[in-house]
Amino acid sequence: MAKSKAPSILEVEKLLKKKIILPVYYLFGEDGYSLNRTLESIQKAMQPFITSDFDRETFYGENRTFSDVISLASTFPFGSQKKLIIFKQTEKQRDKKEFLSYIKSPSDFTVLVCIHDGLITSTDSEPYKTLAAHNFLFEAKDLKGANLIAWLISRTQEEGKTLSYENAQVLVDISGENRSALESQLEKIFTYLASEKEITIEAIRNLSTSLKEYSIFDLQNAIGKKDKSTALKIAFNLLQNGMEPTQIIAMLNKYITGIARTGELIGNKTPEQAAARIVGTHPYYYKNYIQARNIYKDSELTEAFRALLKADISLKTTSLDHKALISILIAEMIKD
């Protein structure tokens, strides 16, 4: 698949802040969170221009066509200054000829927002080429790594609170990289903190405790202590609450790698703050790495890496039940 040339959907927010509203928005991509948030921002920006509910309509590609939508977009507002038409599921539309003609000369009294769930095979094909030429095409890419952390910190600042990079990473490790899940966790934390401004590691831990939720750190700690029964209980709870086995395997691989490096760091008398950063954990949890390194022999760490590789391959090549796969993984990581 060719790499998309479309600008980021984040550009829409920048334009709206400058009071620039486009006549057409074609929003596509795999990040459903960004698609929904951007649509909400466009709707909010349009509120001053719409005084009648008849001038605000939403349609779906499964039961409407571009021809239907363009016909409505070309008619004058019922009683408002402008009208807003939202057309979702546009990926289901095959005939886009009328849409292509419309975007070349859109109505100045209508804002048409098209939501395309998923990727576009080629943005060099029509109508995407013309959409891009008119600056109407925007892609919602999943945020990863540092970009996701930056979003978390920015989202927290919007609520008048602060979140450090390290604590943001802990939230991602606990909740995964799905922004809807992270947003949900943030909302719980905002409520829990009330008037307090800083989201501390203690606040994150206390929230999990108050909600009686396990985190990936609880699973790591159980494995670090070779507590197989507790590790299985926590792992099943994580799966039940929506954590993907791919995330569990990835985080355990990161954990075992960190334990393996901890021996050298201890030998070099590396300060705990720096050591925690090197192994990729929060300083609060680094003591668990030290404890686990004193429990696991080098040969056992090697076996743990083999078990993780085996689980990863099984996940990608077999239809093994997720609970069974994780059970086997933990059993092979923690030998009796």
C-alpha cells in the first residue's frame, strides 16, 4: 500500500482555532478517536451558524448514496446561515462521480463532513486526488510512542492538570495505546483527583486499587516473585477487561529484558532514577526489577525469552484460545 500523502487530521483543529471552516472535510484513517473528536470540533465550530435543526443532518453510507447527500448539500439552508451535513461510512460508497464534481465547486452555504473509517488504498486516485488538491483530505493516524505520550500530556493540560512523561508512560503501559481507553482512564483520574492538579504515580495506583482493577504492573510483579497462581489470576482479569494478548506479551518481554539488564546496572552502581529510565520503567517500580533479578537465574531468563517468542509466534500462526495461550506462557516462564 502506498504511503498516504494526506495531512494529519490534527490540522483541522489548527484551522478551526483560526476560525477557518472549510466547505468540505474528508476525514479518513484507523484512529476512530481522532475521527470522532475532530467531528465534534467541527460541529462545535458550526453552532453559531445554525439556528434550525433542519440544517443539521447525519447520513450513513449503508443506506444513503453520495447522490442523495450532494442533492441536500446543494439546497439552501432552511433558516440558518449555513447547514451542516455529516456523511458517515463513506468507505461503503462505490460511485463517487457526483461527489468528485461537487468538491470542485462546493456550496458556500454548506459544510459537508465525510467520515471514511479505515485507510485509503491510493490517495492518488479520484476523488481523493482532487480532495487533496483542494486541501479537503485529512488522515487520522494512530498515535504511537512519544506522539501518544505528548497527546496524553496535552490532554491533561486541557483540564488544568499536569502529568509527567514518566507517569504518562505508566498510563500507556496500563491501558494500552487505544486512545478511547486512555481517555476513559483520564476521566476517572480527573474525577478521583478533584481539585488536585498533579497526576502522580500514587494517584494512578490508588485509582486502580479503588476500582479493584489489576494492571500490567501487578502481573509483572507476580511473575517477578514467581507467584504462578496470582500471575494467572491477574492475567485472566486483564484479558477479561479487554487487554489484548499482544500487549501482555510485549510488556512481559519488556519486563524480562529490563530484569536481564538490572544485574549489570546493580554491578555498576547506577543510581535508581537513571537505572529505571534505562530499563524503561517508572522509578517507583524499579525495586521490583531488583527483587526479580535476585530471584531469576540467567538460564531462567533465557527460558522466559523463549516462552515469550513461542507465545508470540503461536498468537500469529494459530487460533489457540487467548486464555490457554497466556496460561501456557506463564507456566513456561515460571517453572515449578
